[in-house]
Amino acid sequence: MTRHEGGAPRSAIERIGEKAGRSWPNIEAAARLSAETRARLATLLREQIPCDTSAVVFGSLARGEYTTGSDLDWTLLIDGQADEGHFSQVQAITRILKEAKFHEPGPTGVFGNVAFSHPILHQIGGQEDTNKNTTQRILLLLESLAIGKPDAHERVLRLVLSRYVEDDRGLLYGSKREIIPMFLLNDIVRYWRTVAVDFVYKQRERSSGWALRNAKLRMSRKLIFVSGLITCFGFELFGKDRTTWADEGGISIPALVRFLRERIRVTPLESLAEVLLRPSVSAETARLLFDSYDAFLALLSNEEERGRLKQLPLDEHLGDDPTFKRVRDIGREFQGGLNRLFFEEDPELRKLIQTYGVF
């Protein structure tokens, strides 16, 4: 890890900023506000978390991208026996957050209530694995943080990762040379496609807020998917030279679970920055990706523009709106950077995405 003169390690985002010759004030501001907000939440909820549960935040707050207009997506994660007191605990947390003027979660019911570990862990695939259950599980892995007591959160993360690895017969008996957790990768791909399909469903059911959801689909939702790909490619990209992960004869299941747990501790933007630091990736690609994401966060931080996107009607004149035009341009720049990163500049990434991410 590269360090500042005072000895503190520099983040991957700081290092990619040096490579690109850029600073990203909106990304930095969102990271600061996220840290301050999480600390405030920890104080507010200090006495509200019962045993065998964790208060878990998702979304922009967990990713370190929180802005003044962001919703607070949270759940009370329960990893233990059902208790009638859990409902009253959720009510208490909801009341505290409302009094503290936090924006409420969206109306889908995924957040702002309880989530039980059993279906998240045991219902992967099949008819009982609803969109809500899949969303809770994948976002638990890719963009969640415990506020206060972390025990239940850590335990569920470890168990879910173990399930993905232990049930992956390709990892245990496959002949391929690369270590790719395909069971996990396929579920992350399924989640991304589900988000894209649900986006169209929501435009039919509730057209209000369509432009804002479109902006998030192009940027933050896509970033979550990218970070999931990087997580699944992580051992090939970051782990092969670390002998601590390997037992005699290859990497073991517990070691791979520990490695994946380490990878999902990294925020999506940090994960993207780590890949951009690879020597084969150009500074121009880094600028495209982080400049566009900084512009996206700037737009979300602007109360007037965010409100404009929330209110834009879904009609034939939408494409003429200057705010939506800017969102579209930002999204195209971000996608252009991803195309360069995964398909053009780095041969190892290109091989991984073609072999495992497409077919």
C-alpha cells in the first residue's frame, strides 16, 4: 500500500487521481458526508439494536456516495430466532430517522423493515428467490455496512459467501485454470438484468421519478454491477501473488471465502480505482470514468437539478430537457470508459469478461 509522507495509506482513488492528473471534489465531498452521516447514525441508534441483529445501511451511504438529497436505505438484519419485539424495534428506528429528517427509502418494500437471514442464505435460485430476496442478498454483499453492532451482518455475509463457494462444483472439480466463483458471478449478472427489467416495469407502474431512476441505472446501479464483476474476477486480478490465500495444491474453500470477504469490504468506486491502476490501463480511461462519476454526484448534490429529474414527466419531450440531456451525456461517457477498460486496453480483463462475463 502506498503511503502519504505522514505514514497514512493513500486510497486507490487518491492514487488514480495522481495517475489521471485529476481531483474529484464531488466524490471527495460525498465520501466525507457519508462518514459523518454514518457516525451520526451510530449515535442515534446506539440503544436500538437488539441481540442477533444488525442495523444495516445500503445505497449511497454504504458506498460512500451520500449527498444531501439521498434516501436512507436501511434494514434490520435478523440472524436468529424470530421475536415479536423486532417489529416494534423497526418502528422505533423508523421514528428516530424520521425525527432526524432523513429521507425515507423508496416504496418497493426492500428497505425500511426487517430482513431475515434464512431466505437470504437458503433461497438462492428457485421459485422462492423473489426479486426482493435477490436484491437484499446481492446488495448485502456489494453495498452494505453495519451501523453499530456488526456481528449479525458479518456472520450472514460469511455464510452467504460460503454458500456460493461451497455449492460451486466448478471451483471444486472444474478443470479451468482461473479461479472464478461462477455461482456468485451468475447471481450478480442475474441481479443486474433484473434491475434493468424492473426499471421498465416501474416506468409503467409509476412514471414519476423516471428520469432520476434512469440516471441511477446508467451510473450508480451500473457501478454496483461493475464492482460485482471485479469481485468475482478478484482472485485472478489481485490474489494470485498472495501465498497467504493458497494451501498446498491450490486455494482452499475457506481461503477463497476470506478473500471474497476482503474484496467486498472495498467500496465500488475504490474497487474500480484499483483496476484502473493496472499498468495497461490508460490515464484517459481513468479520467473518463471518474470525471463522469464526479459529474453524476455533482448533479445529485444539486437540489434544483435532482428535483428537476424527480419531476420530469415521461413523455416525448423528455429528451429535450437540458438536465436529462446532461445525464445522458454523463452516462455515455461512463459507458465509454467501461468499454475501454474491459474490452480494449487490458488483455487480462478482456479475456475474463469475454470468457466469463458474456457466455
